[in-house]
Amino acid sequence: MKDLAIQFGMKLRDKRKSLGMSQDKMALLADVDRSYAGRIERGEVNITLEKAYQLAEVLGCDVKELLP
């Protein structure tokens, strides 16, 4: 399961960077702490489906693009 969190985090980071969005801005728009956003991107935490959909919305993509 840890691998899934890492893969999700990598896809999240790649999508965010492709949009030229800072981690701070993504965290602000998704209503999460910036350090928590960093932990998500590094695959250190498991997030809820609700948070996955919220992050996808902030990045303007379908959640399927972020799932491993």
C-alpha cells in the first residue's frame, strides 16, 4: 500500500509542476497545510478519496490522472 501512496504523490507532483503551480498555492487552494501537501507528494501519508478529488479539482484534472 505504501507504494500506492508514493505513486500517487509522484503523479500529483508531476501534474502540479506541469501547471507551474507552487506547492504553497496548491495547498492553499486545497485547504491543506503546505507541509501536509509535501508529505502527500512524498507518499508519506494515505489520504482520503475526498482529498484526492479535491486535489484533482485544484489541479483541473480528473482524479484518474492522479491514481496509480
